[in-house]
Amino acid sequence: MNDDFVAVAGARFRCRVDGAADAPVVVLSNSLGTDLSMWDAQVPALTAHFRVLRYDTRGHGASAVTPGPYSIEQLGRDVVGLLDGLDIERAHFCGLSMGGMTGMWLGVNAPERLRRLVLANTAAQVGPPDNWNARIAKVRAGGMTAISSAVLERWFTPPFHVQHPEQIAATRQMLESMPADGYVAACAAVRDMDQRVAIRGIPVPTLVIAGTGDLATPPADGRFLADAIVGARYVELPAAHISNIEAAAAFTSQLVEFLNA
């Protein structure tokens, strides 16, 4: 389906909807430095059961690059605004990395809008702040290409780099095409977030997915989430940070099974 644009609080968001109009909706939320195309591998299986709503997070892809810094609350409110704009009362939500942080905020602050919640390769806090400030400074000085190689090394395991150079190249192109100002503003949202206490109040059925080789949000971060959220399930996949691409089949299987439960 073609892209659409939805206005939320005066900003335009690119979104894409696939699947039957009468099916339950699942929202897919991208990671820092990616756009809605990161979910391409999941869409065919999901549309057999769901109406799939993908969108570019504020400052990413073709969505508005509004002045920063952003906050996770702001990104969460963007999702509520998208649901309102598309007349969607409730939806499943799956977010990876920054998208998962957005999902945590929704689970705490807007649980009535969610059916089930999937938090993939994410954490309730990601520090230290100095690391984020250094990354922000690099992007401001040299653009997205100044950090792309280092980021890609952490996104995928070394064997995946060797075995799938075409996927690495495509992901590099996506990362380097991100608006630098939007990326920097979103880095600040991740830097300033601490949801370690708040997530204990999430009442929504939750699946936590971690990657065994994830250096950005290690399995310990995923286990912390699963332990803190009452009744949450924990799954660990043989992948690094962008597990929905590196372990696409296993990720999709776990996602579909959980959302259909």
C-alpha cells in the first residue's frame, strides 16, 4: 500500500497500512536511525492475521523533523495521535529499541489503547549520558556517515556482516539517509529516559524479545523488563540489536504466536 501522511500536533508523520480493513491492528515502531522499512520482513506473515500500521518516528524517514530535543513521552503521544487520526481505538504494539521505549511509555500511560505489547531489543534506561552526548557531537560535526560504521557493528553480529553484505549495505543506506537533526533530537530522548520504576505498572500482556549478541541493549536489560512487568514473557534470539532483520523468521514466528494468543 502507498504511504500516507497523518498530522499529529501540527507535525506530519509518514505511515503505511497493509492488511484487511476489518482485522485487528498491530503498530510497528522503528528503532533509532531507521524507518518503517525495517519491518519489511515481518509484514507478509503479519498481514495474514492483522492490519499492519507502520510509521516513521518523529525526526526519522519522511516524518517531520521538528526542533529537538525530543522525549520518550513526546514519541508516545505521537502514537496516540496517530491512532486517533486513523480512528483506531485499540491496537497491538511492537517496538524495537527506541520503538520499545515508546511502547513502555504507552503501556504505562495509555494502556487502554493497547491489546498486547511487544518490547524488542530495548531497555528501560540506556546510559551513560556521556556516550549519547559524544554520539550527538559526532553527528553534529560530521553527519550520519560519521557514526554509521560503528552503529552497524553493534546492530548485527560479525557472522551476519560476512554472510549478508547486501542487507548490511541496505541498512547502511537507510541509516545514513536519516535526517541528522532528527537523529540527534531522538538520541536525546533515549539519553534522558528512565522508565525502570514506571514499567512495573504496565498491565498489558507483554512479550520481551532480546538478542543474545546484542551489545546495545544486552539480554540482561530484556530480563529486567520481563521481571518487572507482571506476567511478561521473555524470548532470546540468536541475533544482535536489530533482531527482526538478523533473525527475521524466528522473530516473526514469536511475534505472530504471541499476538494471536
